[in-house]
Amino acid sequence: MKIKSAEFVVSNSVVEKCPQQPLPEYAFIGRSNVGKSSLINMLTDRKSLAKTSGRPGKTQLINHFLINDNWFLVDLPGYGYARVSKSTKKTFQKFITNYFEQRQQLVSAFVLIDIRHKPQPVDLEFMQYLGEKEIPFSIIFTKADKLKPKAIERHVEEYCNHLLRFWEELPPHFVTSSSKKIGQDEVLGFIAETNEE
Ligand code: GDP
């Protein structure tokens, strides 16, 4: 998919106020600092699209970007830095779970994982939550440039093996680097494919 246009539309914290157009949308989420803004900019070939919404005060919002006038890219707040809590419900802010549970237009979520790190409880919990709600998602491993090719393979395999302890099937997964522009075609190709269905 070629990105012809990418524009910021709106930020808000209430799912009911999200854009009403019946366009397919794809939501990006992950722990703070996982590389989400950089990934969104890399995918859309824009230097600071995500930063538009990343300025202070806007980071805790649902941010909609209209891409090629035919789908929405949604930048969701980072999770996992809130106070540790015992229940998933409290770990993930209510407006995020409202978004996932109510947004009819959502085709798929992308859960971002820093490829250098071992599986973290908060990420696993979040994927578990999506699974329970039957919300389709893929995993995007970020910052692949930080590892050598062999280590990338090993880390992805370890992560997938870990998931297979709890999941019968692996979600689709992508290896990306925003600094080296790796994975753009694969992620956009996946969006184009599922967008047409
Ligand atoms: P966010 O908080 O998830 O939006 O993360 P940012 O996109 O702001 O990135 C967090 C930090 O990781 C910044 O210092 C980025 O420069 C760095 N970073 C993000 N993506 C990459 C990447 O692909 N490779 C490397 N080496 N660093 C990255």
C-alpha cells in the first residue's frame, strides 16, 4: 500500500465521540516507550504525524488519523506505567477497554512489543484480554535494529514459544524497525489485505 495521504483528525477519551464514518480502523497500542510514535511515523512516511497527538495532554487520548481517505489509524495511549493493580480491568483504563469493546469499525489491533525484552506480564495480560473479548490482533515487534539477525530470530521464537503455552494458535506477527525502516511493507500489506475483506 502506498501512503498518499495521512492526516490527524481528532483526539478524545470517549469512544462515542470517535469519528462516525464507517471506515475500517486499526489500533496501535503498547507499553509506554515501546516505539509506537516512531512506528506510526515510519508506516505513514511522515516525520512527526504521531507527535501531533503526542504533545503533552494528548498522550492519554484516542487519536484518529485518516489514511488515504479510506481507513483510520488509531494511536492509543501507552499502558503499563499505571500503578500496579491486581485486576486487568484496573490495569487498562476504562476508556481503552470501552474502545475495544464498543468500536464496531475496528478491524484489528496491533500490540507492540520491544523485541529485546522477555514476555512481560502486562503485555501478556493485555493479549489475554483481547483474546477473551475476541478482538483480532497482531503483534508488532519493534526496534529490531537493536539486535543482530540471529538474535532477532531467537527472540521472536522465544516469544512465540512462550505464547504457545497459553494460545493454541499464534497471532500474526511482524518484525519492524522504525530507524531502519524495516517491516513497513509487511504491516501495510496486512492492513491492505484485511481492509478489502
Ligand atoms: P512511544 O512512547 O511508544 O511512542 O515511543 P517513541 O516512538 O517515542 O520511542 C521511544 C524511544 O525509542 C525513543 O527514544 C525512540 O528514538 C526509540 N525508538 C523508537 N523506535 C525505534 C527503533 O525502531 N529503533 C531504535 N533503535 N530506537 C527506536
